[in-house]
Amino acid sequence: MRRKNVSELLLPTFKYHPDPISSGSIVASGVKCKACNQSRGFMYIGAVYSSHELDDALCPWCIFDGTAHRLFGAEFIDPKAVGDYGRWDAVPGSVMDEVCFRTPSFNGWQQERWFTHCGDAAEFIAPVGSAELQNFDSSLYKAIAEESGFSTDELAQYMKSLDRDSGPTAYAFCCRVCGTWGGYSDTH
Ligand SMILES: [Zn+2]
Ligand SMILES: [Zn+2]
């Protein structure tokens, strides 16, 4: 049996974002959640869209059970960006709801997009730079390189410039159905 990651031991299990602690989207925090008004030890620090001010203010449990979406209309990614405006696979409405309304996303330098494959949303793994890319299957490097659209002349330089913390950053995803690595980077 696969070993559980640290997020699975401490947090609700997010189907499309299996380890939000290691990806950096959820951090240990003593701050009270604006949805449940409790301090539960962890806080979400990724992107959130709402007419309410919710930056760094929601606990993982209120994302998971839909409370944050119900109370504040919180969206964690723009529905149109799931599948990149139709460029990647379309996904069923139930998947769309789960990804947009009940799954922590991440912070991109440009508008976040969610990779889809095999008719499903992929798992978000982590933001990565050129250093981190070395630790993944080489097919991820290839996927990010191809998606960037840079010509052969500029590509190596661009890939070297990817940085997890200062951008442009690449965003690693893995298909839940076939295991294909994919994603995109901050090219525009
Ligand atoms: Zn909460
Ligand atoms: Zn797939």
C-alpha cells in the first residue's frame, strides 16, 4: 500500500490536490478561519476569488466540506481556467464543482489554470522551478517545455529561468486516470 503523505494524515483528503502541505498551499497557522470561526491549526494561503476578503483566512475543512463556497461564494480557481478555456480536456460538471469550489488551488504569477486529461481534472502536485523539475519524471519537463510554445532557440534559456519562488514558475499536475504528467508555466 502507498504510504500516506503528511497532508493525508493531518487534513481532509483532497482528490485533486493530494498534498497541499508539501505544495505550499496550506500552512500551519494559529489564525481563526473566517468561515468556521475556529483556529484549527492550518490555513489556506493559495488563490481565492470572492467578493469577501478571504486571503489567508480559510481552513482546509471549510474548503473541503463546501462551507467556504456556501458562505462566501468562494471559488479557488476560475471555472473557465479548468482545462484552460477549452484547450485541454473537458470535464463533467461534478468535477468542475469539486475543483472550483471544494479544492485548494495555488498561487500563480498569472491567472491560475488547472490541467485536465482523460476527461478528468488532474491532481495538482506543486509549483516547480528548473531545480525542482529535475526531481520529476522527464516527461514533465517535456510537457512544460512544449506547452510554453517557445522556439528551440529560446527554450533552454526559458526552462532554466523557471523558479519556484520568484517566477516564471511551472505548475506540475498528474493525470489521475493514466498517470501522464502535465501542466503549464507563466509564459504570458
Ligand atoms: Zn474553517
Ligand atoms: Zn490521462
